[in-house]
Amino acid sequence: MFVFDWGGLYHQPALGWLTAGVVTTLAVTVAAVPLASILAVVIAALRLERGLLRWSAIAVIELFRNTPLLVQLLFWYFAGFAALPRSWKRWIADSHPWAVLPPGVPLVTPEFLVAVWGLAVFTAVFLAEEIRTGLSAVPAGQIEAARAQGFSRIDVLRFVLLPQAFLNAWQPLVGQFLNLMKLSSLASSIGLGEITYQARTIESYNAHAVEAFAVGTVLYLIIGLAMGRLLIWLGPQRPGSRRRAAAEAHLVETGGDAL
Amino acid sequence: MVPVENAAPKIEFRGVAKRHGAVQAIRGVDLTIRSGEVVVICGPSGSGKSTLIRLINGLETISDGEILVDGALVSSLRGKALRSLRTRIGFVFQQFNLYAHLTAEENVSLALRRITGLTPAAARDRALGLLDRVGLADKPASFPHQLSGGQQQRVAIARALAMNPDILLFDEPTSALDPEMIGEVLGVMREVARSGITMIVVTHEMGFARQLADRIVFLDEGRVLEEASPEQFFSAPVHERTRRFLSQIRSPLHTTDG
């Protein structure tokens, strides 16, 4: 019968590797989520335009939605990164002591930057489609009302459509953010030292494969559970929800100074 | 105050036509609306009433002819100039069209903050004042879905007034309301009409037309069939089509053509 032997994990160097793995997974997620969101809003907005802009948005969505993320990461790492200006590559290759997280996780590396970019682009096209669904749920009358008030197209999007799209689509959006976190495991293939990469390192170091991947799985689970709850809590609130009502009561008390 | 009949032209329609594909919604309308005038537009459904007022602020584009607001050709305005015209024209919709994610106060103050650039506190003050004016001083924090139809339409009127427009357009403002809520909205419209603002109201509320309109325009199949003072319109309509419309509105079960 198989006997678990956890000793191979909580001794150095394995423990340090796992810690670095968790920090890297968190860092890549924290960096890629906002980037993906910005890209998604741009793609969704272009998707609403007519003509060439619309078709290029559709092309980008279809390209990144229908090809494997692993292939995309390898493409960005080998082809994309190589195409960067030489001065950028030289700068990235330099040492950046200010950009190192404890316990020694460097952030300005080709692996980290490519992982953030690749995950963000891949996630953005899915987010863009969720946002578009959220946008189409907003009644057209509100767009007319905003145009009649003198809002420009971009301001209608900013102040009327997007807030409601995010509200309507927040649950599926959170699902995509969780996917991003889990898919960061694929960045182990380009050498990013995240959780999966570190579990494999431990496996090749002391052959404790089952224990290492069991711990890795639990770490993803914990991060995912925490992240999902945090994003729901931070996310837009339904009009009239309890937390929003409390915030508004506070606003009334303070006479709106917080605005 | 200058008597309405001597006031300067505010809105002029000159040979206005509008086609929706093959459908001819407006066929050659000439109409001048003077500053401070309250004009009611009525007519059978499909006669082009809504289209006519939607052309004024460029919500729809004109196919032929021209519309001038304060002497400026609406169809020549683009981008910023068109948006600036729209801030001077309040529009109230049949379906209210309030921003669902914003409270009543935020619905009214959004344009003040984002277009006029008022500080949040100043915009809020003005919004609360307008909500008070439409009788909703106790509802600033309510969301549209928490308000009745009549209350939503009053918020919409406050929103239309927010930018201090000199023209207000109403597109069947009471048609989507339950009967017991029509009165509260008409009450607010009456108060606004007396403030001297130029108002064009598409409505079937003949009581409102009789009391407050300076002029009634009867539209049929995209043409102005009759244009008269309320007294004349109700007591001595010229056209057979107008008489039939009026008798149908007065007693809907009575039909003259059947």
C-alpha cells in the first residue's frame, strides 16, 4: 500500500520552492487580472463598433478563443518576446532588485512578463464576450436616454452601459478570473516558477510526486476559494443589496462628503 | 413676458420628411414653434408623432427638408455641437428609460457631474432640489425598480430638467402608466409648462391639451392635418379625420367608420 511521506515537502529546499510557487501564482494572477480586464473592455467596445474595428475585434476573439493557451504561451515566449526591441530585452535581462518578491521571486523576467501577457490576452477575449452579453441585457431605451442627454458614445459606455454590464455579468466574469489563476499552471511550460513548476521540481528532486502534486492541488483550491469570495465581495453590488444600502446610509450620514 | 404669439421662433420645421426604409413616417411637415410655447401633438398611432419630436434632437436623422433650433440647422450638427444642442433639450420617454443601476438622485445628477462638470456635492444639491420639485423629496436613494411607474416618470422629468434646458420634449409620457398614476405626472407637467419653457408634448391626454396647450397639432399619416388653438380644435375641428379621432378618443367603443 502507498504510504504518504510528507517530510519531503516541509524540509528545505522543498518548502522554499513551494512558497516561491505560491507567491509566483498569486503575483501572476494579480498582475494579469487587471490587464485582462482593460484589454477586455477595449475589445468589447471595438466589437460594438462597425466595419473594420468590429471585424478585427471578432478576429482577435476567435483567434485566441479557439487556439490552446499552451500554444499561445509558447508563441509569445519564443516568437513574441524575440520580436521586442533589443533595448527592451536588454532592460528586462538586467537585474531589478526592486522588483523581487520574498522569498526571492523576480518579477521582471521574460517568463513572468510573457505569462502575464499571455494569460491576460487569452482571458480578455472570454471576458469581452461575457461583457458583451452583459451589455446586450441593458435595455436600448437607456442608451437613447443618455444620448438625448448629450452623452458621447464613449461616455454612454462608461457611465451607463459598462457599470450595468459588469453588474449583469459579474458571476461569469469571476469564473473567468478563476480560470486565469488555474491556467497559470500552463506557464510552467515556459519556465515560470509557479506552483505546478515547483511541484515538478520537488518530484524530480526527491521523487515525492504524489505528495507534491497533492499539496499543489490543495494550494490551488485554497487560492481559488479565497479569490472567488474576495472578487464577489469586491464586485459591483446589485441595486438595493445590503452592503450597498449600508454604504448609502453612510453617505447620507456624512452628507455625501465621501463622494 | 413676451406674449407667445410674438416670441421668436424656437423650432422650425421646413418641408421635413423622414423615411424608415420603405415606410414614409413624415411627409413634408412645416411647423414653427415659438419660444415659451406649449404645443401638443396628437394623432392616430403610426401617424409619425414620436418620429417628429425625435428629429428635433437628432435621435433620428432627417431624410429631407430641414429643422432649425434657435436658427441652427440640426442636420448640420455633428459630435460636440450636436451633444451641446442635446444638453439644451430635455427628453421624456414613454418608457421612462431611467438608468437602472443608479438611484433617483444619481439619475438626475449624472449629466450634471459628467457633462456640466459640477462637483458631486453641487450636483447632488441640484438633483435633490429637482426631486423636491417633482414631489419626490423622500425618494433620492430609491432605485428605479423600487419606484412606481408614476414616480419613475417624475424622476425622468427631473432628469430632463437637470441641465436647465430651454426646450422639453415629451414622447407619450403617460401612455405606459396605470390610470391612477397619470394624474401625478400630468400635475408635474402642468407646473413645468407654466414655467415658461418651450414644450412639445406628444400625448393623447386631451384634458392636458385643453388646459395647457397654446396650440394643438393634429398629425395623420405623417402630415400636419390640422393646427389650431385648443378651443378651436375641440369645438370646431376642420377635418373629418380629426373629428373621427376626437370622437374615438372620447368614447373608444364608438366607431364611425365601421
